[in-house]
Amino acid sequence: MILPYARAQGVIIARSPGMLATLAVIPLYSLVFFHFLQRHHREDLATTVALTSFVMSLWAHSVFVASGVVDDDRSDGTLELSLLNPGRYLTSLIVRIATTTVLALAALAEVVLIGRSVFGMDVALHNPGLAVLVVVLLAAGCTSSALLVSGLMIMVRGARTLQNSLTYPFYLLGGLILPASQLPFPFRDLAKVFFLSWGTGLLRSAAAGGPVTQLPERLGMLCALILLQGLLGVLVLRRVLTSIRSGRVILHD
């Protein structure tokens, strides 16, 4: 059941490559970041900048995918038909969003290539095993976030407009602009329950090398938050689809 959905999403992406637009645009922010480092002689932060650009791309792409998948179903007229079987549509949505989100992993290679080839900076991970594990977990977390967002997109008009408000504020909460511990109250506390801040912190530790403090606890918290968010995303989507099918919620055009 899963493979046909993944294959179908691959066909959709091939016909509508615009779904991958964020992967071409967001990593280019690293050009500005790397240039800033070079002008201020802070090449030692090159790896941190590369990882920051990658996580920004991963998050923005997942939000874009969540709205894009729902909008495509709405415009093609298949969303209403899909609601005849909400359970199957939920499975389809999960697989299609996950399939497209995974493609964002290529952005990591993109920002590393920009740092090394364009600016000649030493972008390297001193703990690659931990970095790969955290990157996979972040992809899973962004997929679960996209599920939550897609439930909202189904119920409201102007999904494309709404998605813009779900990027930059979360860059702050995710500790991408500055460490979450330096955020003012109450945002510092909000960041503690947002998986992206834990993943970003672990990626920075992996880049720095050396012993990683409280690694089991931090990994455990990251996994727990991703799991809870994923369960919440599935529950919310199931509730939304059931409510629309029963007529309690009106499906906007």
C-alpha cells in the first residue's frame, strides 16, 4: 500500500518540479551567510552556517510540501473524493508528505558544496555518525510537523499565504538564528518543547567534535518530541477528515 503512494508522489513531483522550489532557493541564503563569515574572518563558523542553512531548508520545504499536497488535491478535485475513505487518504497523505520531505536531505550536500567550492571554507562534521542520526530524526520531525500543518491547510482558504507565517518564527524557536537558550522569556520555554531546537543543538555538537554532554538525554528528548508530534499530527488529521466527511466542518474551496 505504501509503495504505490510513494510512486504516485514521485510522478507528481516529476510533473510539478515547483514543489522542490524551496530546495533551490533557501540554501542560497548560505551565500549571504558564508560571505558574512568571510568578510569578518570567522571561517571557523562555516560548519555551523552550513547546518543552519540546511535545517532552514528542511523546515521550509516540509511546510511548503504540506500546503502543496493539499492544494494540489483541492485544485485537481480529488480531495472531496478522497474523503469517501478518510483512513486511506490519511495514509496516502503521510506517505506523500514523507516522500517529498526526504528529498530535502539533498540540501545538506548543496550547502556544503557552496561553502567549499564557492568560498573555500572547511565545512566538516567531526562526529558524522551523530550528525547523520540527527539529520534523519529531523527529517522525521519535519514530516510530522507537515502532517499537523496539512490538517490546518485542509480547513482554511489561502493555504499558500498561511505557509509564509510558519517559517521565520520557527527559525527562532528552533535555535537557528541564535541558540534557544538565549531567547527571551517565554520563547525560551517554548523552544524547549520544540523538537527543532533539540536537533539543532545536537547538530552543532556533532560539528564541534569531542564529547557530547548529556547525549542520551538529549537524543531521548528529541525522539520523544518527534514521536509525540507525529501522534498528534495523525490524530488531528484523522479528526479533521472525519469532521469534514460527517459535515460538521465545511470544506472550503
